[in-house]
Amino acid sequence: MEAWGAPSPAMLKRHSQFIESLMLLADLLVISISWLGSYYFRFYWGPVQVYRDIPDVRPYLLLLGLIVIVWGVAFKAFGLYRPKRIASRLAEVRDIAKASTLAVLILIAATFFLRQFEFSRIVIACFWVFSIVSVSLVRSSFREVLRVTRRSGYNLRHVLIVGEGALARTVAEKIRARPELGFRIRGLLVGDPNMVGQQVDGLSALGTYEQAGELAEALSIDRVFIAIPLEAYGRMEAILRSLEDGTAAVNAVPDLHQYVTLRGGVEEFDGLPLISLQDSPHYGWNQVGKRVMDIVLSSVALLITGPLLLLVAAIIKFTSPGPVLYRQERMGLDGRTFRMLKFRSMGIDAEDETGPVWATLDDERRTAIGTWLRRTSLDELPQLFNVLKGEMSLVGPRPERPVFIEEFRKQIPRYMLRHKVKAGITGWAQVNGWRGDTSIERRIECDLFYIENWSLLFDWRILWLSLWKGFIHKNAM
């Protein structure tokens, strides 16, 4: 049962203002406690003890007035008091951290003008950390209370879906799957007037697209989701014009989900919204974190396996003519080629007669120890130097030869998307057994799953699995 019925826009506005005021007071109270707590933590409770006179608390209390003003303005500027039913908790924490960081910088600048007082840098640093953590925890608790309330049927908002077909059905399913958001679907609007009054995907067709504004006002709708199919975009202007005089929030869901192939998302470019249909997960701090992990772990691995590398090199040198290392052209990040290093496991004239061919089980071209090197994957160890150079990563899709890629990209849809990240020594496909002469299609599925779900934790998982079952495998050739 919905306890509020269908509240009027004026009632909703008063309710939103009340919630905003409550959150502001709670934030300022938590920030004030964090500031005073940082003072007492530094001079009374903290691990670093003060061996001179403890500074008077009164200057810190005077500065609290400025802190309350600066933090309130910063939080307001970062939109922390706007309705955030759809936003994730992580996004809110990021906004709190950004606003708090800006406010701390302003606070530090302000202390330079208060030269008659000396404020502890440790207090300010502690305050920066305490304020972010404490405000995030309090807000998270507050959001959880709201979610429980909404699940119980209170504090609901009425929703109208403009659209039909797969996209509108997806929007409705996602709203129904998240009752804690407090959205109640009143119905949908369709393109065909003959469908009005019918049940479409379990929802009542209340009218046509162009009646969006009229019905939103009549039904006291709080939010409108426009989810029309791509072929109906010519009617978008009429829909928006009918809604522009109302008070309902309007969200447009573009009918592009079928074209999203990899790491799709929405970005902003100088105020212009951009919809990303395919992109790499390795950018910004993600890229830095992965590169640091590659450098550290590959360096450690080279130190540990150094004696083994020398032993294998000596065995190759004394058991077959030719160089110890084999350099082969492979394709990596963004389709760029590089020379991948391997311990040579075949004769120096292995492809003189056949040309580039795929290795097979019990390949006659192998040297005396070539089979053993491939079975144990020891022939791959020199690729640690490719990792150090930045040409490869420890974890990623295995690189292929350009001559084979030209064939694969014609036969396998989305094959080239695997080159949105660096090639790896091991990968999700390899630890799942898809290596050697196995299904290319299944390998691509694993590679794209890895890219779509990438995280540093996922990389660590793959490395751990590689230690147990990724190197020695029956399909290794």
C-alpha cells in the first residue's frame, strides 16, 4: 500500500526541501565533529604524542565557522543535495571526496591569512580523511533507511514510460527489480493509437507519445523515461515539447544498447553528453595501476626465474643450432604490432616450406626439447621482457600473428575488440583451457568477458589460477 497516495507537486517540493535541509544539517554536524575530533586525535588520543604545550582549542573553534560555510557551499556546488535515487553509492562517495578536497584546499589557503594563529597540518590532514569517511558513512546509512522505507511502500515516486518494444521493456524490468528506488510505474505511452487501452508487457498503454505532457500532469507523474525505438526518433521533438511546461523530471534512454559492444557508458565533453559504445577499461588510474602491477610482478618474476631462464637458454643452445630466442611479429594494443619473445622450440627453418601455419600436437618441426618447453609453457617466459617494455601485460588476451588475424576478423564478429587492451602472457581464456588448437570463438568470448569485467582483482585471480593450471595444460602446443 502506498502511504502517500499521489502527492501534489507542491507537497513533493516541500518534502524534497525538508530532506535537503535535513541532509545539510547532518553533514555540517558530522563535519564539525570531524574537525574537533581531528584536534583531539592529534593532541590527545593519536599515536603521535606532543611534547610541548598543547595549542589552545579556541582558534580551532573560531575556524569552525569558516569550515561550516566552505563545506556547505562546496557540497552544494557538487550537487550533493540533489535527488539521487538512481545514482550509485560509489558515485556519491566520489563527489563527497571531490567536494571535501576542494574545501580543504580553500581552508589551507585561508589559514595563511590568519597568521596570528598556527594551525596543525596534521589536524587538517586528519580532518580531510575523517570528514570524507564520516560523511560517506552517515549518508550511506541515511540512503539505506530511505531504501527500506521505499521497499515498504512509502516515499514513492510515480513514473511514466514513453516507448514500447525491447527498450521500454528493459527499462520497466530494471525499475521493477529495484523497489528500493521507490519508483512506481503508472503506465506507458505507445506510438500506435490503436494500442491505447491495451496491456503491453504487463503495463497499461495510457496514450500516445505526443500525450506525454498532458498525462504526466493529469497523473501527477514525478519522472518520465523516454525509451522510444530508434525508428521513432522523428517524434522525439513533439514528446519533449509536450513535457517542457510540466514539473516531471525527464530521462531519455537512447535506443543504442544493441550497438554497445564493449565497456559502454556515458561521458561528458565540455557540457556535451557522449555515449561510448566501445572503449578500453585501461585509462586514468586504472592504466597506472595495471602498469605498476606489471612492472613490479614481472621484475620479481625475472629475479626468481633468472637461473631457470639461463638453464633453458643453455639447453637450447647445446641441443639445436640457431638462436636461443625467437622473435615473432604479433598484434597488440590498438592493432599495433610488436616483436614477441619466446624461447625457440622449433628448427630455424620451420616455416620455410609451409609458410605461416598453426602449431599442432606432436608437431614434427619441434626441436629435441621443444615439446617439453611448450607443454610447460616455459617458452613463454621471455615475454616478461615484453611486459617490462610495455608491449604486453601479464594478463590479457593472447596476441596472434597478423597473418592469422586477417582471417579471424573476417570470420568472427567483434574479433578486433580484443585489441582494446594490451596482449597478455596469460588470460581468462587460457586458465579456462582455451589455448592451442581449440575454438577461436570460445577464446574470443573469454577475452571480451575479461575486458568487459576487468579489474585489478580479476587480474590477480587469473594470475593465481595460472600458477595452478594455466602453464601446464593438455592443449598447450
